[in-house]
Amino acid sequence: MPRPRTFDLDVAVRAACDVFWRRGYEATSLADLEQATGLNRSSLYQAFDSKHGLFQAAVRQYLDEVAAPRLAALESPGAGLAELAAYLRGFGASLRAGAAAGSRGCMVVNAIAEVSDRDAWLRERGASYQNRILEAVAGALRTADRRGEITTGRVDQRARMVTAAVMGALVTAHLDAVLAAEICEDTAGEVESWRGSAGHRPGGDLRP
Amino acid sequence: MPRPRTFDLDVAVRAACDVFWRRGYEATSLADLEQATGLNRSSLYQAFDSKHGLFQAAVRQYLDEVAAPRLAALESPGAGLAELAAYLRGFGASLRAGAAAGSRGCMVVNAIAEVSDRDAWLRERGASYQNRILEAVAGALRTADRRGEITTGRVDQRARMVTAAVMGALVTAHLDAVLAAEICEDTAGEVESWRGSAGHRPGGDLRP
DNA sequence: CCAGTTCTGTATCGTTCGGTGCAGAACGAT
DNA sequence: ATCGTTCTGCACCGAACGATACAGAACTGG
């Protein structure tokens, strides 16, 4: 019985996400959001309650549609060293591709740096997503360890370092997208160098 | 013959820096800056021309008084693997110390993520400072390489990864200061593991 | 067709924003 | 002491901010 919405929520959120990504939270005005979404304030407030509500929707969508897909292959149960390296090289390629158009890093990393100190919701979301990445990376390293691809323990330590390096690359993207891409590729190279390098693999390769 | 300024410029900039560091650029209002510095707008505008002028002064001071000193030991000519590890552990210790009070990362990293896309001056400054870190880290690795402490090439690649990991830790500081500290310590551990690990050091230790 | 609800556009709310004008106080040079 | 300059506090500017009120259009269920 209610009049149905005449616009697509997802499309609007995607447009809003784009603006928040490019300009950050504080510097994005309602006028910007109206222009980007093609909706007026009434519709935005009807759908999202507040600027912050729209921001939350944008972050959720970003995590679901941009961040999570990139992580998918790494989170698959069989992922090992090769998948971790591929994840990092994929990141590098994506940054390299975006180098021409101004690179704007990662929306969530940007938001964490800007507003997480006074936005508990974002802090929570950001922390949980970082943990998800951390777990995916550590999982791949554990798998590699179990397979004998690498031998030293230090899996969690290395996972933390690699995850942080990616975050650093995403900040660097604002300054120099090519350098940011190199960071990812260098990290991939380092990860690949762990293959049997340190610790003189005990039992040799288990696979034929 | 002019009436001399009755306040200390450095003290005022330091106070302003503190606010920008904590709240970011956009979210910091002139009222905030008046309160933090104890000065009123007229004096601020007289001394710094604009909010952005004060921000620039704050960034300059931050780089000189907060960031650069931390880098000093690493930039000294004799710095090698031990100094790099010490730099990283120092960062970790500092993050751990700030964990109780809310951690706010690095002012410049925050600013890069927030406004560098539309602030060419900051982008320039940020890039040049990142290069300085990069050079310091690479220099230490080169020294270590020359001394035979490590053997694989890949010095530049590793320098980029380490620098990025530190930047990632500084973003992480907003979410979980202890985790951020661990990242630095883990990276230090990884750096230390490069000592003679990969490539079977050729000539043994040159020092007695 | 009607009743009931929701959507959407305009117009506007009060607040806060960065920035200025101005008058008088405070100082150094002479 | 006087002049010239600068500093400092207060009031205030127009613009932009996020958010809302309200009226009329649009739609569904009956």
C-alpha cells in the first residue's frame, strides 16, 4: 500500500560511496550527495535518516562489493602461498591501473584515518574487517606451512606485516600510485621468497 | 618598532598541531583552534593568514619535531640492520605506550588519507617525507648488504615493504594500538631474520 | 474510486563555518 | 612624550552546513 520507491537504493548508495571515497566524510556535503545520487535531501533523509546513515550504508556496500570480492580467493580453504602472492599482485595491478585516473586509496582506510577516533561504529567495522584480512593472510600462510611450502613458524607475525604493508600501500596510493603498486608487488616477491628459503625445509616436498 | 608578539609562535603551532592530529583538517574549526591555542582569530589570521596556513605550519612542525627525530638514528651513515630493527621496535614501543590514551596514528598519514587528493602542497610534502623514510630504510639495508649482514639483493623492494608496513601500523593505531605495536615488532623480527638467513652468507662475518 | 500511506520537491530552519573590520591597547624608535 | 606600527579582542559578515516542515503527487489495497 505504500508508494514504492522510484529509485534504486543500491545505485544511490554506490554513487554516495563514490563521493565519500573521493572526498572523505567531513568534506562531503549533502549538496554533493544530492548531486551524485540525483536525489534530493528529502529522499535521502527518508531512506537513510542522516548523512551518517548514508555513510554507513556506503561503507557496508564498499566492504561487500569492493573489498570482500578481492579477498574471496584468499579465503578459500585451499589457498596457500601462491594465492597470497596472487592477492598481493592483484592489488598491485589494480593500483597500477588506477594510476592514470587519480588514485584515492581504499575508502575504509581513508575513513579510519579521518573519523574512526570519533565514530565507534566505523572503528568497529574497520577493526573487524582488518581482522578478516589478517585471518585470510594467516590462513594462507598456515596452509603453506602445513604443506611444507614454508617452514619457519612466525605465521601470525608475517600475516600482520603483510596486512600492514597493504594498508600502507593504500595510503601511498594518494601520493604515488605507481609506488603503491610496487609496494604490493615487492611484498608479493617477499612472500614468494619464503617458499623454502628460510629454515632448510625438513622433509622435502610432499607432492610428487 | 612594531609591537612584539606576546605569544610564542611555536607553542601555538604545537597546540594547533595537536588538534589537527586528533580531529583531522576538515573537522577542526577555528573555534577549536582558538581554544587550543588560547588565541583569538585575529591573532591567528595575523600570524598564519588562513586555516590552511596554520595547518601547513602544523605539518612542518610535526615533521621537524615528531617525525624527523625518530628517523635520526636510522639516517646516520653507519646505520645497518640493527638500527633498522631498533627504529621499528622504537615505533612499536611508542605505539604501545600510547595505547592507554587513545592512539591517533601519525598526523601526516592521517592528513594524506583525508585531504592529499585536493591539497597539492600536502601531497608534495607527504611524498617527499615518505621518500626520506624510504631512503633511510634502504640506506640501512644497503649498509647491511655491504657489510655482508644480509646477502640477497632486493634491498629497495624490502625497503618499500617495511616502510609500507610502518604506515599500515600507523593506520591500525586508530583501531587497536596494541595490534599496531605488534605489527612494528613483527616487522622488526622479520628484518632481523634477514641477517644471514637467505643466501648462505658467503664470506662469513667480517668483524671479529 | 477512495482511503491510507509513502515519496518527492521546495522552501526554509537554526547553527556553524572560515574570514574580516574596526577600535583601542601596547609597544619601539626617536 | 609622541608618533607609527602592530597586536588583540569583539562583533559581525555572507555562505554553507546538516536537517526539517509541509504540501502535493504517486502509488497500493480495498
